[in-house]
Amino acid sequence: MKKLLFSALALVSINLILAQNSVTGTISGWQHSSADIVTGMQSPIAIGTVKDDGSFTLNLTPEFSDQTMKSIDEFNKNSEEWKTSVMTLEKAFTCYGDSLAVTNGNVPVIKLSNFGGYDLADPIEKKIHGSFMMVNTKGFAETYRSYGQYNAIPGYFLDWFYFAEPSSVFGECTTESYAVNQEETYKAITEYQLEFKAGWNLVQYEIAEIFTDKEGLTYALRTNYKTLDKLPEGVQYIYFEDQ
């Protein structure tokens, strides 16, 4: 599906790269030649490159926000069946039954990743090789990607959010949740400590505690969202081959 999408849509490049607006590192498990790092809600947008040795540069520029909004507008113009849009801050971070302290809740939320991952694409063959995540351990990345398997473990992944103006989300949500067996319950807690500045912001999604049911399945018991000033020590860049 990704290969079809990539071949059907033009790759949108972002220029004007500033050294202080980039992230560099080495992707573990990368075994291809050089490729582009791409993301985007609709049309793939090039946000960086990876070399054959796995070293990469991820570019953080204001142009990404404009390119994202433009790709959504173009998609909506050409789609008669359904429309898409960017979430606002108050809709992206909300509680059911509890209340959060949100400032500038109507500001659009522009995320750099797709579900925590960044696709790696061959610009010549126009296909997706796979994706990588910024995480503390490979094990956490594997369990986070195994949707619906109920094998959560403590750990985190990192993402980047762009905001046109300062905004924030603070507070805690508590949800009464059922285990798969429908016999055991637990209180899932999500805490938000998000202080966004205008421009790019580094955000950490962390499963801090887990709940284990009598069958041994595990669930996120306490989840934290917080903004960081810099990349944590020991962050890993883990590659997953496209299936």
C-alpha cells in the first residue's frame, strides 16, 4: 500500500536547511543504500536523508507546516468521498470525565512522524523500504508497533511537533479500563506536561507503568506526555523493514 501511495504522489522537497534545525544520528539495522526520510498526512514530504552506513539528517524547518497544510488542501479538492484535516490542540489532547488546562486550544497540531515512525524511501525506484523510530530500546519499539497484542512494556518514543504560536497542555486523565478477559479492571492514567513554544518542539511519549492481567497480558497503566529541551541520553534509532 505504501509503495502504491509513494509511486502515485510526487515527493515534496523542503529546502533552506539550517544546521541548528536538524537532528543527526545513526539508524540501527539499516542495510540499504542512501534514501530519503519521508512523512506526511497525504503527499509524502521529504524531511531528510540517510546514507548507506545508516547515518541520517532529519531536517526541522517551518516549511513543513505549510507543505502539510497544502497537501491536505489538495487532497480534499480531489476527494469526493471523504475529507481530512489537522487536529487542533484541544481535540488532540483531551479527557473523558476529567479536565485539562489547555492554552491556545484552537492552534493546529503538526506532527513530524506517522504513528511514531519515519518512512525511508528510495527516491529513484519510488518505494518505501521501511521506517525507523526514536526510542529508548528496540524492545519498546517492537511492542509499540505490535498493535492489539497487549504486550506493553515500559519505555518511550520521541516525536516532533510544530506550533505557530506558544501553547500548552497540563493535567491528568484517569480512565477505568477492562482487561481483555473482561473480568479485571485497572485505572489507566495519562499525564500531560506539554509546554509548546512557537516552532518545533520535542515530545516524549512514555509508558511509565504497566498492568498485567492473570493471563499475562500487559497494558499501559501510566502514560506520560512531556516536552523536552534536548534529546535524552541513550536514545536509539531503530529500523524496521517494510513487510
